[in-house]
Amino acid sequence: MRNMEGDYERGLEILEDILPGWQPTSPTTPKTHIFHDAIEAAGNLGKWDRATYWAQRGQESAKPLSEVSGPYVELCYAVDKAFSTYKDEDTCEALELLGNSISRLPAPSNPRIRMLYRRAAHVTVWIHQDLGGLELSDIQEPSPGLASQFEADSEETDADVMEKKALFSILEESTNLADCGEVDLEVAHAAEAGNIMTQSMGAMRELNQGIRIAAGDLPDRFVAMIETARERLAAEGQSPPTDDLEVQEVLHLLTYGVINELASETPDSSVLAEWRSRLEEIAFDVSSATSWFDVAEKAFSSANGDRRTLVELTHLLQNKGALPNERLVAAAALARGSSDENTKLLSLAILVTSAARDPFGVAANNAIASLAGVDVKPGNGIQEAARAIIESDQFEALSLDSNFKNTLREITDGNIDWGVPTASTQSL
């Protein structure tokens, strides 16, 4: 009652008097939940060391419950402990705790687990932004004890949740921003070992902050990412991904490099040969990427005045069975050079929705804004590009289904989980 009235000083005093001797009477007792009240009171008073202590006590008290009905309550306290630790200015320890908590999250198979995913994502994204990462939305600082607030907030919806892959990517970038060195995210790495780019998210710092990297610098950065990832996988005893998977993931990032280059005043097609050469130097299987390089060459040709290639790229854009990376390159070329307003808007729509739902999509944030003809600060180019599409006179006439248009509206309003794919964007 004291907490509810905002008298956190007295609330914490009462709780710290009774909780040291607190012993739940059975593994399933709801009394386990009372530790949340101590976290809430201590956090609101700025006593983050005490909030961390009570989150730890809550986690310990919930372990017997985990054996009976799963780790949900224990993980709620684990996420709260990570946040309180961060607020207590132990950043690297907090990131390690958060990574280990996320790695233990079960599949989001019910509303309660999905709620915990959303709250863990809230903490993860807010910490990343607080460390100076890219601000993608108006996210507020989590309330003390957010994860162990076992009742759903009235504003929460049972919407899509951010996948572990995206959360781990953000965590890796946060460790770089905080200069944590070798933070132990081993469990997280092992869970996502098949994704070689997620293993090396730190090498994407400049791209993820919306800073345009010169195209000629990209090969060295990607080579460093590949070599770092291979070394880490070997150290963890993990099998490396198949050559085809590795190629497709590198091409995915090179695709954003092409988008950035096509948005420049004078795109330079010579970077393609340089990229291919550097990748071949490290025994990278480029032969299976021939089709992508062909599409990229056509995109540069169209940007340099070859109108015939625009027809081929338009056919590729309209082919929903085309490889996603190739279709994105075609979309960027058509957004830049098509004289047909509907084709240009459709291309921009594909770029915007794909980038918004992609953990690496912010790499092309400024470029997409430029292709849409909007001038914005780094960080909200994708959102403003979506707004430009919606405000176009041709928007309602575009051959897009209602789910796709609704996704564009959600991006404009900032009402999406950035970096999380959905059925509507995957089926484009």
C-alpha cells in the first residue's frame, strides 16, 4: 500500500524489515512475487544496489518454482537484476547478466512468455540507446521491477516479439559501445552460432549508427567480421555455417552497402570488383554469389544512365520468388532511377519495410531517406521515408495488400518492434 501511494521510503523500510526472514511455504506460493515490491521501492528511491540485491533474492526464491512450472518467474527477476545492475553503474556485468537471461528464455509460446520477451527487449533496447546507440523510437526508461511486474500493463498487446537473434545483436553492439572487451555472452553466442553476422555485430557499429562508410572500406570490414566470427566459432567448438549460408549473410550486408552507394550523387560500380576480389582472397565462395553481383552491376548501370536495365530490374522487383537480397538491390535502383511513380513508390515501400524489420536495416537509414527525398537527422530516416510514401497521392492506388500498408503506417507511427520480421514483410 505504501508503494501504491508513492511512499517508497516507508514501503522499502517495511519490506527490508520482513523480507530477510521470508520463507515461501511451498514451491508454488505467490509469496515469491513480493520481492518485486522491494525492487520497485528501491529503484524509485535510486537505491539500485538494494534493487539488485532484492532481484537476486527474488531469483533465488523462484528456483524451486522453476522446477515445478518452468523458469518464467526466475527469469523475470533475472532481467530485473540485469537492469538494476546497469543503473548501479556496473554496465558490463549488466550486459552479461542480460545476455544470460535472454539465452534462457523459452520459446514465446504463450502470452506470459511473450510479455517477458517484450520487457526483456525493452530493457535491452533502452540500455543500447542509453549507451549512445541509434535511437529508433521514443522508448522510455523501464520502470524499476518492470519484468517482475507480473500483471500485464494496460497498454501492452500480444504483438510480435523481438527474436533472440535480434536481441543478441543489440547486446553485442552494446558491449562495444561500453568498451566491455570480452564480456561473457558465451551462451548467447552458442545459441546463435549458425548466424555468422550476429557473431560479429560489433564490426557494424558505424553502419548501425547511420554513418555512411565509404564503399571502398566495406571489404576490409566484412573480411574482419568473417574472420572474427570464424575464430569465435572455432573457439566455442561450434561447427561453422555452410558456405552457402555464409555467402548469403555477407551478401545481405553488401546489399546495404549497395543501397548506400546508389543513394550517393555519383555511384561507383568499381566497388563490386573490389568486393569480389577481397572476398576471394580469404577463400570465400563467391561463385554462388554470381547472380547477386549480376543484379548489382545492372543496378549501377541504371544509375549511370542505362535505361534498358531498369526494365529487367522492374521484372525482378515484381517477382516475389526472387532472392531477397537481389530484390532489395533492384528496389534501390528503381527508387533512384524509375520514371514511373508507382514503381518508385513500390520500391521505396519494399526498402522501408524490409529495413525496419531487419536487425541490420538501420545500416541504410540515411540512404533510404535520401532515396525517398527526405532530409532527416540520423536515426529516423526509415520512419520519415515511410511517411513520405503514405503521404503520396499514389499511395492508396499502390498494388499492396492491406497488411503491407498497415505495416507502413506502423513504421510511420513508430509502433513496431524494430528489427523483427513479420509475416507481411516476409511475404513481399
